[in-house]
Amino acid sequence: MIFNDLLASMHLYAHRYYGAAISEEEITEEKIGTLTQQATALFQSGKIRDAIQALEEAYALMIERPIQESLAERVVTCGKLADLYGELEEKKQCEKWYRECCSYMEPLKKALQNPESSEKLHDAPISMAYACVHFHNRTRLDDSEKSLEYLKEAIDLFEGRCNTVASWGSLANCLLPYAFLIDEEEPEKSLEYSERVLDIIRDQSLDRRPPYHEFTFLALNNHAWVLWNRLASEEAIIYYGRAIDLIEGYLSTGTLDPEQMRENLEKEANELYKIYKATGKKREADRLTARMRKSGIEISEG
């Protein structure tokens, strides 16, 4: 804090020496910038509590400024503070900052409707999307309707703004349960969202990244299940088959949880076998049984 005061004093002195006026707003903005940079450096060096202190000081200065001038940095800072408290597993503080982040939902939505102001929001919509994901997870067991609203908000905020693999992965991770949850009431929309997930996996090569192996399997499984429910057996066969090929590839090249992947392989093989039997594809069913037996997996006839 002493360093920040010294920096502000030097800045003020320089302006007076050269005859230039400087406002309190400029001093505050510079202090905020310095504190934010300090927080980043502290986090990178593993000093999470010090990073939190710097960001909380910065946020206290932000809320003294007009909201239209500090909306983006307020939202992003709240999101970062929630993340940092999450790293420390301090759930109450994490929750507090996610709630603070969501308190800016309406001003953010309004700003997004204006092309000029939306350009100045930078990563604020992504930060808000993560806050919505948090509250979706918090409310899904107690209030399914509210949980679905948060999930849709997150999707709308992510869409068109993802700029990292993590944000693309998060969007896909929102679309997948959303497709499942709306399947009964909006079957065509459900299939559209399900296909969108597979597009993201392909375009961002998520299937080649070990942290997304399980998610990729789940996406293929859900899409195949939706197709089979639509009595589109040939298409369902394609996606169950793709899931089996993918899992076998993961098991041969390496994956984060081989045992879980073997369970997934058994599940997919049994699902595909049921379709083969239901559609009279005896030869294909026998081939699948023999193929799985080589991997030590027995198909259930039940």
C-alpha cells in the first residue's frame, strides 16, 4: 500500500511540475491498475492470500467510480476473487464473490446490447458466465428451474466470446446438460445443442486433450442416446461406434483414469449391442462381442 501511495504521489508531482492537471479519477485508475498487476504477480509466485488482498483493495477503489466506467473491471475482479478463494477452498468467500459478480448481471446485459459499450467489456461476459455455471451447480438439486436459467445465461454469455480452450470447454460443458434437460420439451432443440457440443469438441480438438477424454465420451454417448430415443438407429450406431473407437484409442495411448475408461467401454459396447439386437443385426452383434472379448469385456445378454 505504501508503494501505491508513493507511486500516486510521484505521478501527481510530475503532473504539477510539467504544468498538467491531474484528476482524482486518474490517480484512482492508476492505483487500481497497479494493484491488479501486483495481484497477478503475487498469484504467479504462489502468494494467493496477498493476491486476494491486492484485488480486494482494487475492488474497493473500483466501486467508488461510476458503474458505467468500471463495470467490466468490477465483474472480472469479482470473478477472479471467487476463483482465488476457490483455490483456498474457502467456500463462503468464494460464494460471496460469485454473488457480487452476479449482482452486475442486469447492467452487463444492458451494456452488451450497445455495440459501443460491449466492445469495452473485454472478458467481463466470460467472468459472468463462470459465475452462472457456479450457481447452476449450486441450485440444480434444490431448484431445477432456476438451475436451468443459470445454465442458459452461461451459454448465452459464452457464445461468440470464447477465446481459450478452457472457455470453449466450459461452453461445451454447459451445452451438454442443457441438451439433456430440455430433451423432453424441446427435442429438436436438444439435438441441435447436442450436435453443437460435438462441433466444439472437433474444432477445438478437445478429444485429444486428456482432461477432456471423459467429457468427449459422455458427449458421444448422450448424442447417441438422444438419436436412439428418436428411433434413428443407424445414426445412433455411428455415434456409439465412434465412442468405442475413441475409448479404445485412449486406453492404448494413455488417459487420466484407465479404469473409468474401461467401464465406459463396457457401457458403450453393451448399448451398441442392444441396438444391433433390436434391429436384427446379428452379424454385427457377434463381431462386437468378439471384439470386446479380446479386451476382456463380456457383453451382457440381459
